[in-house]
Amino acid sequence: MARSPVAGSSVQHERVARTTRAVNSALMTLLAVATITGVIAFALGTAPAATVVVAVHGASGLGLLLLVPAKVGIARRGLRRPGRLRKVISLALAGIVALALAAGLLHAVAGFVPVAGLLPMQAHVGAAVLAGVLLAVHVARYRRWPWLRTTDVDRRLALRGAAVIAGAAALDALVAGRPRRFTGSHEVGSGDPLAMPVTQWLADPVLRIDPAGWRLGLPGGALDLAALAAQPQTVVRSVLDCTGGWYAEQEWRGVRVADLGLPRSASLNVISATGYHRRLPASDAATLLLATHVAGRPLSAAHGGPARLVAPGRRGFWWVKWVIAVEATDEPWWWQPPLPLQ
Ligand SMILES: Nc1nc2c(c(=O)[nH]1)N[C@H]1C(S)=C(S)[C@@H](COP(=O)(O)O)O[C@H]1N2
Ligand SMILES: [Mo]
């Protein structure tokens, strides 16, 4: 029996609805995976796990690219429906996701290339945060987000999903670009502190502290620079790996935090003259260095002189510059925002 035109168009309609659910759910999943792995990659400073996280992060971003043709069809239909604000939000979301992807790709392929004072990684993270906000607004118009239903899944869809995952992984391997550290960072200025970038987390200025007036506040009293220099000196080679996407290995010299005579405590709060601070486990004291020198010369103001923290194995944001005090505290080290807020 021939199908009536009405039944035919409803079959067609259901097929479109199913594809829409599948593509939107895939996009949503990829965005969630990209966000989670992006945050983890920022927090990790330790080897093998980071490699996987960075690879999955890259592949999830590139998977978004592979789904662009499918999403364009869906978006065309969506844009034909009324609602001006909705259109503006949809297009802004598309633009900002494109910017995040482009900046992420630029970071991976071209490396450490500041554009108008902005690092690709800063543009990438800024765009990603904004995209998250716009996506929430974009989704808020649904009473229930139309997730893929179990009944939608057939062999064809499963094969397509597998193809997207395989394609994204292959693209990620292609895009690997210049050799990078397991965190995804590019090498800049190793062994040459003058060539090493100067970075602050968010808004800190570079402080110029007069070494003669500098004091280090400790639970047992204050040390001046001469008193610090009189302590046993330790030299460590360690990699400063900034979440901005660069790293440098240097030879740092200073006093081990374990040699500062601190009382037993759960955590150490390392405080900068700017107010910036990070709390670290007291059990790290043996590997933490309060550095006054790099590559055999006193630290420059830009790199945190007279004294900065060297935190081997941790991302750059732990390496507090312009340290003026170390507090021994009872709070657990994780009793702080996971990433600095200043
Ligand atoms: N006081 C202070 N210390 C800081 C920061 C900051 O913003 N304020 N930024 C951190 C970050 S994010 C990094 S990557 C390193 C950069 O060190 P550098 O400028 O010597 O390369 O300093 C860390 N120490
Ligand atoms: Mo950083």
C-alpha cells in the first residue's frame, strides 16, 4: 500500500527530529568533555595523566568541527523560526565557539604567539567561558533539553558516532604541530631567564621591591635578604609551566622551604606582596624552594625578585612571585579556590 503524503511527511519529520537530537546531544557531550578536560589540564602538572587529558581535550574540540556541517542544517531551520533575541544568541554562540576553536588550534599549531598582547590560550579560555554562559542561555529556552533517546540509536547512528570519534582522534594526531610538553605547553626561554615570558595570573602588576627593605615574614620572626642568603643554599633544575601555554626549564637557587625552620602544620600559605597567595601541603616543603636566583643571577623584578616560590611538578600559578610571608596553617591545602581569583 502506498503511504499517504501526510504519513510520509511525518516520517520525514521524525527523521529530522531524530538527527537533530543526535547532533545536538553529540555537540553537548563534546562541549562538556572539552570543558572538563580543559579544567583538569589546567590543574595538572604531572606527567602521564596530562597526556591523555590533553589528547581528549583536543579531540573533543576537533569533533565539534566535524559536526559543523550537520549543525549548520539544524541551525538554518532554527533561524527560520521567529524570535530575534534567540537568533542573536544562537549566532553569538556560534561565533564565540568558533573563536575558542580557532584560538585552541592556533595554540596547538603555531605555539606561543601573542597577538596584540593576548596569548592564544588566553583568548581560548576567555572565549570558552563566554561560550559556556551563552550556551546556558541558549539551552534555557527548552523546558527539557531534547537528549538523544535510546530508541533513536540504530546501527547507522552508532557507526556515525564511532566515525566522528575516530575522525576527531585522527585530526588531533595531525594537529599536534610543534613538539609540546605533555601539558600541551610550548618551550620558551629555557636556560635563558631573559627570554622567558613574564606572566601574571589575572590582574597583578609587576612589583619592584627594594631588596634592602624586603623582609620575609615567618612564624618565628622575619628574615632579611642577607639572613636568607646565610641559610643553606639549594640549586634545583625545574620547569615552570604556565597555563598560558609555555614552559621553561631553569636552574633556580634559594632556600628549601623545609630549611626555613617552620613549625609542623597541615599546610603552608605562601603570600605575595600583591596579596596573591597559594596554600600548599606542608609535606611538599622538602621540594619547594624559596628562590632568590635563577641561572646564577638574582631574580629580576619581573620574575618575582627578591624571592619567589619554585614548586616543582606544579603549574606556574603555584609559583608565587614577590613572596613576603610563609604562614604555617592548620587548614588543609585544598581549602582555597582551585584556581587563583586574583
Ligand atoms: N604574585 C603573583 N605571583 C604569580 C602570579 C601572579 O599573578 N601574582 N602568576 C603566576 C603564574 S600564572 C605564572 S605562570 C608564573 C609566571 O612566572 P614568570 O612571570 O616568572 O614567568 O608566576 C606565578 N606567580
Ligand atoms: Mo601562568
